[in-house]
Amino acid sequence: MCIVYKGRRLRYKAIATRPPKEKSEPKPRKIYRPPMEHPWKRPLYKRRLAKEKALLQSKKDREELALVKD
């Protein structure tokens, strides 16, 4: 057998057996999650903001009550 490239014979070395493939660890796939400000998540984001505001307000109210009682 001869291998020719652009009219020239190439030197080669016959391989007796195919070398085994190295198995690598599969990389974990990164899942894209749009940010909370994304249009798909706006209703959820608005609800979350409302809950956080209510929570902060209730904490402030409790602190004010604690100061008044002291």
C-alpha cells in the first residue's frame, strides 16, 4: 500500500492495533437559569420582592414594639 499526497509518496508506519480510548469523566452540564429580572420570571420576581418587603416591614415593626415596651 502506498499513500500519495500532491503527487508525492508519503512515508508511513502501519499500526498493528488501535490504541484504546482514554475514558474521561463526563463534565456536569451547566443549566442556564435566567436572572430573576428576566421577562419570563417577572411575576415571580415581583411576588418575591413583595414578600421580602413585607418581611422587612414586619421585622421593623417588631423592633419598634420591642423599643416601646422597654
